[in-house]
Amino acid sequence: RREQHLSQQQLNNMSAPPLDPKRFRQQSQTKSRAPNVKKTPTWDDQESAHKIPNATMCDAFNNTSAKNRQNDIMAHAHSASNIIYSTNNPGHSESEKRLANGTHTQRDV
């Protein structure tokens, strides 16, 4: 019987099950993902709002098989470049939903 060994490249290219947006958010918030993770708002009445919606980042992550690209997407998702602290997170969340389903207006962009 001949054993077959997979190369690291082949192992990296094997697809993992897709992440749902909630799990993607949890993983992107970990300090090991990026050096500039934004996790704790400055004031008690603030929440973290995404510039690029979490669902969009999750879709991009799930639709690439390149591990280095997935790492970049995961690192950007909760980075200082993509997160703003806001007291109007419900409004930002509604804008995210409109962007995700294609019903956005210029104000949402």
C-alpha cells in the first residue's frame, strides 16, 4: 500500500466550511488577527461600526481560497481602518443592511 502525502500547498487549498457573519466577527476581533484591532469604544455610549459591512467582509472571506487573502480580509475586518466608534450604531447597521442587499442610497455610501 502506497501512502499519499499532501503538500502544505494542497492542505492550504482544501476548503474549510464557510464562516457565518457572527463567527467571522468573533474571529476578526481577536488581537492575533491584526496589530491594530479596534475592539473597545472610547465612551460608554459608543459601539463599533463597520465602514465595510461585516457581511460583505465575511462573503469576501468565504469566496476566496487563498489563505493569504483570507488572512488580509480577516485582519482588515475589525481593524482601525474599518471600524469607527459611533453613538449611532443602529443607523450605521441599517446602512450596512441596505448596502448588503443593494437598496442603499448615496447617503449610505
